[in-house]
Amino acid sequence: MSDRKSTVDSTDHEVHTDPAAVAEFTEMASHEHVGVGAAGASAGYRPQGTLKLRVELVRQLRRRRTQLIFGFLVLLPFLIAGAFALGDASPNRRSGGFVDLATASAPNFVVFILFAAGTFLLPMIVAVFFGDTIASEASWSSLKYLLAMPVPRTRLLRQKAIASALLSLTAIALLPAVALLAGVIFYGAGEAVSPTGDAIPFSSGVYAIGLAVCYLAIQLLWVAGLALFLSVLTDAPLGAVGGAVLVSILSQILDQITALGGIRDVLPTHFAFAWSDLIATDIDWEQMTQGAFSAVLYCGVFGALAVRRFTRKDITS
């Protein structure tokens, strides 16, 4: 037994001290070694390769919330056209109001849709896409896993904001596009008539609608910035979305109080309908310029606050 033990010990000793075996083991270990970059990350790790925009967009488009919103926007113009058909025996009368002018032509129908949706529907949709983006991940307890992948915080916020912006822009453009189609079907491609009596050809009316959509997309940036800021403040998506919508409604109420005078100019919704000046033979660009500047300023402030808060926030969910 003693001789056998000595033989085993001798054999083990020879294996572990054999230069050839040590060299072979070292070579194998070098092939399996994971390098470390200058910043401490694994070799080959690229922050720009995490959370690609295409992946985030596909993920958002597959959500039932997104599908319901787009489906509703497609259906809404036809529902309104049906309501006009049931409630108005004279669809082409022009008494000067936006409701009466809505059935005068396809461009007028689109203008009415944008007026009706611009008060609550479009701000709410933008608030849903931006307010739900970070807060929903926190409510699902998946935000910490995204950051552990690891996705840099600034990139995570940027990618989600870009995806939300693309979805919001699609929604803002989809509604008037479908409304124009429904208007041509039900009311024809006539002139666009304003309440002041100005009339522009159909082609000019479509061009004006395109500019109005661009202005709406810019003007609603303040809602996007606010909703994104609220989304990083809370883990409740409903709170972020509801907070942004509530501020929008409050701003519209205050804007109706003429006693506030010039104070109303700083309200984010004061120039919300400045695009209506586009349906005119002589376009006034002053209010739209002020509205666009105000929205971009508000968006910049809220966006900076969102980045500052998110990069310093203790993510526990």
C-alpha cells in the first residue's frame, strides 16, 4: 500500500511539474481568456450595439396599446363622417363655423378633425408613447435588467425617446391622411374654405395640411418632453401619462382666461392652433414661429431634466 501511494504521489507530482503539460495548459487558457477593454468592459463590447432602434420599434409595434391607438386613428375619421351623415341633412352648407365647414370639402374635413383631435386626443397619444416608455419598464421590473445587459443609461433613454418620437409622428400623420381619404370619398376634392371666407384650391389645401402636420409635430414636443421627464420620475406609467395630459388640460383652461393678458403667451398650449392660419390666401407665420420656439424650448428643458434625473436615479425595479 505504501509503495502504491508513493507511486501515485510521484505520478501526480510529475504531471503537475511537467514543462510540456504546463505549456499546453497555458496555451489553452490564453485562448479561453476574455479580454478587458480600457474602460473595464469586456473586449468587443460596443455600447452603440445595445438596444438597437429597430428592435425597440418592433417591440413597441407589437404591443396591444400601440395597435389599438393606430386602429382607432384609422377608424375615427369614418366614424365622424358617419356622424355628420346621420345628423346633417345638408352636408354642404356653409354658415361659417368649423363644424359646418367640415363637410364643405375634403381639406375642410381634415381641418375639423385636427381641431377636434388637437385639444385632447393628439396630446394624449404623445403622452402615452413618451410617458409609458421608461415607467412601463420599471413597473414590469425589467428596467434593471436592461441596464445590466448592460445598456448605457443615456443610450437607453435616447433609443426609447427616438422610438416614441417615431410612433408619435406616425400617429400625428396617420390621422389627417386617413381623414383626407375619407373626406375625398364623402365630400369630394373641393376648395379649402376658412371661417373668414378665404378659399384655396385643393392642391394648396393639401399642402397646407402637410405644413399643419409638421407644425403639430413640433408644437407637441413640449408634451413629449414633459411626459418623458415624468416617466423617469415614477414607476407608474399611468401617473406619467396622466400627469402630462393633466398639465395640457390645465394649460388650455388657463389660456381661456383673457384676464391673464400676456401671461398666456408663455403657456405651452397658447399657440396650439396657430396652424389654422395656413388655410388662408395670406399666411401669417408669426404665431407659428412663436409656437414652434416655445415648444422646442419647453422640450429642451424637460428633456435635460429627464436625462439628469435618469442618469442619477437609483434603479431598483
